[in-house]
Amino acid sequence: MLDDLDRRILRHMQAEPDLPLPELADRLTLTASRLSRRVEKLREAGILRGVRAVVDWRAMGYEVEVSLRMTLDKTNPRAFDEFLVAAREIPEVIEIQTFLGRVDVRLSVIARDMPHYQTIYRDQILTLPHIADIETLMHVARIKSDETLPI
């Protein structure tokens, strides 16, 4: 169970993940060694999985994002597994989600432009196994994208 200090540590780390530990310790009025021990315990507990670099794919030349909602042919008992293995191999697929309901899988696909997307779609997406139906949603704007938890 998290105590107040753990929550404060996590709130600060979410807000400024690149803040050096000694500076974070100062802000929390802790010694650097006490903070390091707390952070290590959070990692060992699987609460803090690490710090990562977030690359802006638009800054890297990708201008198009498309969501593909797919229904799979569930007559094959291996349809999900085989589909997911193949979808993971497409570099431009940046997110895969599975669902219960009418839609089985959602892929987020990025591309440099529409001709690039059409190539990905024709040559890679349409060759994925066990697709029964695809619905394409073109992203217009991202209104909120936040992984910060309310701690």
C-alpha cells in the first residue's frame, strides 16, 4: 500500500520525469539516499516501471494517424493470436488494443502522408490474417493524451 510520501514522490515524478533525484529529494525535503530507497521499493513493487523518452512522431515526419477498428474471423480458434503476432511486426502500428464486443481489435497506425498510409494499408494491413471487417477512422485532432494518474 502506498503512503503519503510514496504518492508525493509519484506525483513529482509524473510531473517532471527528467528531474534529477537529488533535486527531487530537495523538493520533497528528503535525503537523496532515502528517496533512492523509496524509488527502488516502488520499482520492486511494480508500481514504477521506469522512465521513458516520449518521441513526438509528428516531429519525425509522420503527419497522418489512423485508427482501424477490426472484427476478426472467430471461427478459427487461433485468430487472435495469429493476428496479434502479425500486427506487431508492422513498424507503423504504434498501438494495439483488444476489446470484447462487436469490435475485436483497434490499431493506431501512423504514416508520413496519405500515399504512405495507402501503401501500409494495401501491403501490410490487408494481409493481416483473419480479418472479417475493418472500419477506418481518420484522426483529426488529439484533444487529450495524458498518462498521468490522479495520485
